[in-house]
Amino acid sequence: MEWEIQGLKEAAGGTILRFHLPAGVTPVDTGAGKWDKEARTLEVEIAELKGSLGFNVGKKAASPLVITAELLLEGKPLAKAEISLLDPDETLVTSKGGKVEGMNGKIFVNFPAGILAENVKVRIGDPSIRSLPVESLSGSPFEITATSEKTLTEVSKFSQPVEIQVKYDETELSGDEEDLRLFWYDPADMQWKLPLSQYVDTENNVLYATTDHFTVFDTYNSGWQSAETPTLELFQHAGYTGAASFSMPIKVPPGPGGFQPSLSLSYNSQIVDTATTDTQASWVGMGWSLDAAAYIERNGFGTKITDDDTYSLTLQGMGGTLWLGADGRYHLENENFAKITYNAATDAWKV
């Protein structure tokens, strides 16, 4: 960082520049002045009206990174100025344009010359908490932001298209690479939408797209042929009992850490065939079942007495009534040798 003092003819004795550094930023040369690690200040006694200093920005440094410089003469403040440093993940782009790289070389943004009226700091990374979409397409969305270097305000709209390049690994795609598309997230209606234009370079495994604004982006294999809608023609039947069964998978969005549970709506006619006047339909309908996340259901029989309560387990396609064994553990009515315990102190089950 270069500094210059204006308005003085010379640096008198006792003239000091005191730099206040944000957390995560340290001087390259602590011997350049008096470094106070606790107060995070560096005091440099100057003999010239201009000079330079180097600073290290650590990985844990968080934006905004602002350094404040105070000019002191014999302890009395004369002037004060601030400068904003680039975040480690930010790249400065001028009116001449340029190329910005992010996400470990996976994402590139090309700015044509003349598109920017001022210098901006561009960041490509994971979406912030306030801009995180309610649903991700691939599980790996990314956000592009541009901030004015002078005013520190966000610059999100551009007069000309900006090109975005996304590198991909075709072995990780769920469909044909020709069908790969880039989408941008609209927080107004919480929908994913297509950018201005795009095409796929299958030889170099690069997806090119143009946009006139920055937001959160994500990729998705979007084929022209719609997915086959399950119909009754897809049912299966048991050769011995003649029972007809049908299952329709339901896609759910991935959660934190990529965790994505499986969910399906299933039908079995044998449940209806064996029904009696006392048979009660499931909560999704007679003969139907919704295999959701695992759960243990308690039946209190409509009373406050807990001694006669019964419990049933649903887990990964298995289920049934739970019975307390002599070993202190619970067992399914049709034993599957799963270890099932109940902790009364914490009111928690463990399977």
C-alpha cells in the first residue's frame, strides 16, 4: 500500500502515521514501526511525505477490510483517511474490462471493455446467508457480486452482457452434457430462470452464458424430453397373490451437506384385499403409503395412561409394532435384529 501526505512542506520531527488494522490483517514487516498486536495498531515515525507499507491478509479475515490511517504531530491528530482492501476472494476490475476467476478455477467472468463506469471489486463464491436460495438445482450454487471500489455499494446491473464460463466434469453429470444449462435465481418469486444466451463446449467441457446482472447461479441438466410421468401402465403384480403394486418417486431438494432423503408414494392392492370392517386406511389413503423419513409413532389409545401405549417403527422400507424385550431393548414384531433403544431421561429413540 502506497501513502502520501499532502498539505505539508516537510515531515517535522515527531510526525507519526498510525494505522488501525482489521482482524486478520498484519504488517509484512513489524519492524517498520511500533506494532501493538492487542490494539492492532502500527505507528510509523516518518521522515518523508510519501512511502509504502505491506500487509498480509489472513484466511480468516472477513470483509469489509478497512485500514484507517491517522496523521499525528507530537500526539495531536492532524488528518485521517481510510482505505478498503480487497477481500482474498475479490478481484479488482477497471473500466478496461478483464477476466475474474473463482471457485478454484471452475467459474470465470469476462467483462468487456467499457462496460464499467468505475472500478469494481468482483467476488465469486458460495451464496451468502441472506441470498441463499430456498432450493438448489445441483447442490452447488454460486454467487457473483460486484462492489464499487469508491462507494462500497453493490453494482448488480450492467448495460452490456457479461460472459460467464462454468467448467464441468461430464462424469459427474446426471444427463447428457449437451443439455447442461445455467440458471439464475430470482429472489422476488423464488424461481430459477435462464440467462440471456448460452451454449455448451463439449470438447473443452465449458458452459458459456451471458447475463446483464449478478445474483446466485446454478447449473442443471435440462433435457428437451420431459420426464416420464408415472401411470398405472407402470404397475407391477405379484405372480402368486395377484397383488398389484405401484410406486412413484418424489424428488426432494438436497439439504445442508448434500443430504437428500428418498421419498416415494406407493400403492399395494393386497392391503385393500385383506381389509376388514376394522381396517383403518393410512394417512395417505387406503392401500397407499408414503415412505418418508424414519419415524416412531406412539399410540396412546386416547387416554393419559402411558402404561398401555404401543409404538411402531417406519424405517427404510421396514416397519411394524415395537415390543419391549427382556434385554431392555425394543424389537420389531417381525424380528429384523435391529438394535432399538429408548432413553427415558432424554425422551429419545436410537435405532
